[in-house]
Amino acid sequence: MKLLLDGMLGRLAKWLRLLGYDTAYFPDLDDNELVRLARAQGRVLLTRDRELTRRRGLNSLLVEGDELEEQIQQVISELNLETERPFSRCPVCNTPLQEIEKPSVKGRVPPYVFRTKEHFSLCPECDRIYWRGTHWANMRQEMARIRSGLSTKDPKIKKAEAAPTPPDTAGMGAPLC
Ligand SMILES: [Zn+2]
């Protein structure tokens, strides 16, 4: 299933990409352009705007929760999304990542990363290199928790865990969480 997110849902877009879903996100499009694109590409439009969901000939879902975690849960359960391949898609531009040989990333990732990591992925579109950094395990846990629909009772923990930061993709490379 292919998705298109409106300009209010940038963080959700990054997460859905990290989860492996084909997620288009162009924050500068206006409502009519969003609707046209969704129809043309057969994408489900995820939006915060109730008005938009009433457009004819459009598959859409009104995203209701304010918390990122709620939003992810809602999208996965209401659209009945299958498990995609997590960490297989560039969170910045939505392009499927390609495995890349270790020697070819020398000088393009920090030396410590080069010494300690064996597996790297390349985004063929925006040329970013990703690897499984220190947040990898945490993020996998977070995803497992999101999928299970559990939430913790301690509001502090919930707040901290409900707002994980997608990988910082500035610079020459970035940990793929
Ligand atoms: Zn990319």
C-alpha cells in the first residue's frame, strides 16, 4: 500500500519510511495538489484535515492522535498494513536503500563507524549512507512496542518514548537508528 502524507505529518512520514512503507511527503503541496497526486499514484492520503477526507474518488485516512506513537498505531491498525521491511527505505526521500560494500564507504563515514560497523546501506537517490547505529536496538524495541499497541503507565516514560527522534541525516552519513 502506498501512502501520501500532508504537510502536518512530517515526523510520521519519516517513521513510516523507517518502517518500510512507501510514503510520499511533499510539505509544499497545497490541498488540490495533494488530492491530485494521491489519485494519480493510487496513494492513500493521510491527513489532519477532515475536509480533505471528504473529497470524492480519494482514499484517505484522518489522522487523529497528536502523539506520534498514537498516529503510527492508528495508521497500522486502520489501514491494516502488513509488516514491511523496517530500515529498508531512506527516511529522507523514501527511496529503497541498497546494500553497499564496506570498502566503498571509507572516508564517507566517521572513522569510528567504519572501524566498528560491517553493514552499510546507500540511498541511490540522495546519496546518503546509513548504518545501524547505537539507537538501533532502542528503535527496534520502540517499534515492537508500537506494534503490540502497549503503552506504559508512567507518563514521563511515555513522553520520552513516544517522541523518538528519527536519525539525523545531515552530513555525510547517518546512523539508521
Ligand atoms: Zn534518500
